[in-house]
Amino acid sequence: MSSFPARLARLYGGLALYGLGIGLQVESGLGNDPWDVFHQGVAVRIGVSIGTVIIGVGALVMLLWIPLKQRPGIGTISNVVFLGLFADGAIYLLPTPAQLAFQSVYLALGVVAIALATVLYIGAGMGPGPRDGIMTGLVRLGLSVRLGRFLIEITVLAAGWLLGGTVGVGTLVFALAIGPLTQLFTRWFPLTPAPRAGRT
């Protein structure tokens, strides 16, 4: 089992990388992932940063954990507090590309960063993110993982699009690529620690 400091490093490194991935995809202007379509749509409507909405939505979503009987961990609370800050920092620091070639590079790097960040963050084993907790809670109620995720993401995608969030080719690229990329990164960063030598 990894040491607690190593798990914390993996957790916060994953959150920082996830924030960078959000920033890259948003700045590409080619379309966000479903949750960030929603976050951006809300941000546009109320006049605040996307990161502020990410934090606020994360906190509100955790209230849904109560009827679903989910328990937060350090990773859950850290996700609520820091992911929006990292995303806002990335959006502030990254120059906005004007040419399609650079927009495409931003999109590709953003999706790869989010896939790797997901593996790092989940692999820390310190609790699911608030949005992931809804899915696992629905699974406990009897829905399949695929159906639970589909229902959640199609709902936030539609709501975000209606609110003015950016939907485009990047949204489709994310949907098609995030699963295979996440699976690929688990080869180098296992989601469960490898057993120590001499132990079963």
C-alpha cells in the first residue's frame, strides 16, 4: 500500500492536472465535456468564473449524497475545494488560440490530461469526486454504471447547452476518447496498489 504522503501527492497532482485539462478544453473553444458544458453555461448566465461554478456545483451535488447514502472522503472534499481553483488558474494563464491547428492541440492535450488525471485521482483511493459519487450511488440503487453515467451526463449536457455552454466536436472527441485513454493509463498507474513482494 502506498504511503499517505504519496497518495496525497497523487490526489492533488491529479486534481491539478484535471484543472489544466479543463482549462485546455475550454480555451480550445471546440466543445467541452458534458459537466463543463453545464459549468460554463451556468457561469455565462450568472457572470462568474467557470471555476466558481465548479466549486458551487460540487458542493450542491454533495447534498444529493445524503439520500444516496454516500460518504465523502478527503478526495471528495479536495475535489470540491481545489478543482475549480485549478481550472480557473489554467484558464487565466493559458493563451486563447486563434487558429484551428492550435485549438485542436489544446483539445487533444486537454482530453489526455483529464484521462491521466482521472487515473491519478481515483487511484489515490481517498474518495470519489462529488459528481462521480452520484453515479456510484445510482449504481447502488440498481442502475448499471453505463446507464447511470449516461443519464447524468446527457442531463447536464442538455442543460448546459440550453444555458449557453459550448458543445462541439470537442464534446464528441471527449466522449469517444476518454474511456480508452483512461484504460490505457491504468497500465502505468494502476487504480489499486500492487501487493508487496512476499505477500498474497
